[in-house]
Amino acid sequence: MRSNENLKASNLFHVSNLSAVVTGGGTGIGLIITQALVSNGTKVCITGRREEALNKVVETYNTAPGKIVALPVNISDKNDMKYLAKELASKEPKGIYLPVTNAGIARDDNTRFSKAGKPDFSSAQAISEHFIQSEPEQWAETFQTNLTALFFTTIALLPLLEQGGKSTPSSSSSVVNVASISGVTKGTSSGQFAYATSKAGFIHLTRMMVTTCAEAKIHVNCIAPGLFLSEMTAGLSDEDQKSKLETEMSNPAGRYGHDSDMAACTLFLAGPLGSEWAGSLSRLRKYTSTAYGDIRFNDLHNSRIDLETKSLQPLFPFLP
């Protein structure tokens, strides 16, 4: 008798008994992803610079069937990434199945419109005077955290990912990179040139890692969120490490991204459904000047890997 058992949501999004590491897991989107994974049975190691924030997450959200453990590290320090890989190797003898590279910063304080105002875009002099206030040190710090550090995070964990994939029947390890819709959209990104271009670079880094890791049977995908509540967007977190933002949204749903939107996208890419996806860019979609969590099929640019040319080829070339 035929069965529909394999099409149940519990099987399609199955992440139970897997091991994961989430950088920047103490607040914002990293915390949402951690909650989604632990609620569905994953053992999650969260990392970040602030030990007190990580410990608060363990205290508040460490619920069955999964488990949360905290490991304070500075992802911008290459030696810390080597230490992270060594610690995880000792704690996870079967390897790691899922790293979520989520940590990020925004340092465009001198030019961000919400703080510095907007220039007169009809005047080249006004545009120059506004954006020349950006400092090279702000660009360097932004790229170090949002791009360089995330490269070394993935590279340091690759042997553990290979091991984790071999320990997981009928699947392979998965890297999920969290970039930003700012790395895709045109415009000024509300005056945040360094942030937006660092995220665009991170999206391209994802594409390069896809072909680099293909023969090792590790697939790499990327999420580009719009506006979600986080310390970056709201400025602070409450006692539960959550943020609040009082703003009207002009998108069809009339809201910013919810925890459930990010959770659904993460479980899709981390679970069995995502095992055939490589090089996809999941845009938690931006409409007009705002964002909400609507995933459209043609925003999931699924690709196959041509191992001879080590290039990404579209599975569905007829899609835009």
C-alpha cells in the first residue's frame, strides 16, 4: 500500500538529533534560528563575544527536545576560530552537521540616514559632503566581521562538517550563511554603504564556497533577510534577549519579519528538503521600502553544480 509518510512536515523539516553551531546566537536573528533548531531536536552551540548574553539564552530558551550550549568566542579572531573547531571536535565526535554563520555588525553611524539625516541627492556637493564622513576604520571593522571572519569560520569547521555529513544517512552537511537583503537591493541602503557592500560580498562568498565544497559533499546556501527585530535594527534587547521596534510597515502584510518566517526558512535549508539545494539565495522578501517574510519560488535561486567546470548551473533556466 502506498504511503504519504515521507511527505509529512515532521519528515520534510526533520532536524532532530543533529548538531549545529550558530555564530551570533545570543540575540536577534541568530537567537531566532537557535530557537527554531532546539525546538525541533537539534543540539546547538551558540557563539558570541558577550558571555552574559549567551548564558541568558541558555537559561531562557534551553528547552527540549534539543539542547543549547554556549561557547564565547570572537569570530573576528582567526585563532578563536581554530579554538572553536578544536572545542567542537572534542565535544562532538560525530562532527557538526550545520553551521549557521550569522554574526554581523553595522558601523555606518556617520552616514546612516536615521542618525545623520539625508543629503540633497540633487546636489553632488551635498552627496560628497555627507558620505565623506564615513571612516576607513568603520569599513575595515565591518568587512572584518561581516565577511572575513565568516570565511574563516566556515573554513575552520570544514573537517567537522565532512565528518558530520558521513554520520548522517542519506544527507550531507549544510552551511547556512545569513547575509542581508541590503546585499542584493540597489540604492543607498539608508546610508549604509559599508554594511551593504559587505553583505553583497558575503553573498558572493557563498557562491564561491558552493563550488569549493561540492566534492567534499558539503552544500552551502544563503538567507538574505529584510527587516527583522534585532539589536542591530532596534538598538537594544530586553531581559529575554529580544528586541522591539515601533514602526509602521508599508508591505502587503503590514509587518516586519517574524520569528516564524526566519524559523521556516532555516528549517527548510537545514532539513531534508534543503539537501538538494546549493547556492540558493533565500530572500525574505523586501517590498517597497520595507521587508516581510514571504518566500517566493523564483527568489530561491536553486542551482546544480557542474563539477567539471566547478560552476553553478541553473536548474530552472526559464525562471528569472
